[in-house]
Amino acid sequence: MSFTIKRAYEPASSDDGYRVLVDRLWPRGVSKESAHLDEWEKDVAPSDELRKWFGHDPAKFDEFRTRYLAELEDNPAVSALRQRGRDGTVTLVYSAHDEEHNQAVVLRDLLDSLG
């Protein structure tokens, strides 16, 4: 399985494989055509409550990770992504500016750990 992450504002490439937007909100200023998405999986995104609490504050990231992983337990969208990853590369697309402290990092790490 191969899971990668990429900002929605970066150009798509042939190496991306299956591209899935993992945000609950559509990225500002990105057209559907330029996003080159295969799927928009809102159900795997953090809840609105958790997203607003986190506010992309790096100091809250460890707690965000814990809370987000709890939200992902028994989430059927995680299983669907795992299955998709068995078929080839899956790129988790996100819109956050911080490339180290966001939900795509947590989700990728979870999917990689599940093998």
C-alpha cells in the first residue's frame, strides 16, 4: 500500500494515483477541474467541532491527533481508503497551509500503520 499526501494547491501528477480530498470544506480558489480529484471523502475529515477547536495550532497537534484518531475508529471511510490503497497509490489531498500539522498527516500515518 502506498499513501501519500499533497496540498490541493499543488499541481496533480501522474504519480499521485487515486486522488482523494480529505477535507470537509472545499479548498478556496481551487476549481473542480484543476483539483483532478477522483473522490471527495468528507466522512473521513475531522468533525467541524474538532476542526474549529484545533484551528491549525501546532501546539494543539498532539491532542488533535488523539481526538481525530478516536473519531476515525470504526469509520467505514477508513476501510474504503485502505481497500483503495491495495490497488495502488492513493494521494490524500488537503488544503491546510501547514504541511506537518494537519489531518492528512494523521490519516496517512494511520493508513500506513494498518498495512
